Amino acid sequence: MYLDQAKKQEIFGKYGKSNADTGSAESQIALFSYRISHLTEHLKKNHKDHATARSLTILVGKRRALLDYLYDRDINRYRAIVKALGLRR
């Protein structure tokens, strides 16, 4: 599988407060971004996979909602995660 437990721990350790920090907005945004990039590559090869396209749209919406939440609550944390992941508003 493309996203095993070790990869999740790596993402949470890099963007969260610790390896066990799975619930913070930053770690969730980082996890969603990883999954979005994987699904995007999959859809480049399999353009007729409509279920994956729908899942990708849902994930992008979830990530956008978390980014909006972070923007409203703490602009400095928002700027840090956007810069770290290379996202743009």
C-alpha cells in the first residue's frame, strides 16, 4: 500500500508536534497533501477512474476547509504550513 504506518509516522513527525500528533491541523493538512499528490499521479495514468477523481475532489475540499480554519484561528501557523508544503492560496 502506498501509505503505510511508517510513512504516516514520518509525515506526523515532520509536520506535527510529535510522531503521536495525528490530530493537529498541520499534520492533517500534510497527510491530505501527500494523498492528493498520490491520487493526482494515479489519475494522470488512469483518466477514466471516476471514483478516484471524486475522492480527490473530496480530499481537496477537506484540505481547503482545514486551511481556512487555520487561517481564521492562527495566521502564523497557516503561513508556516503553506510555506512548508509549497501550497498557494
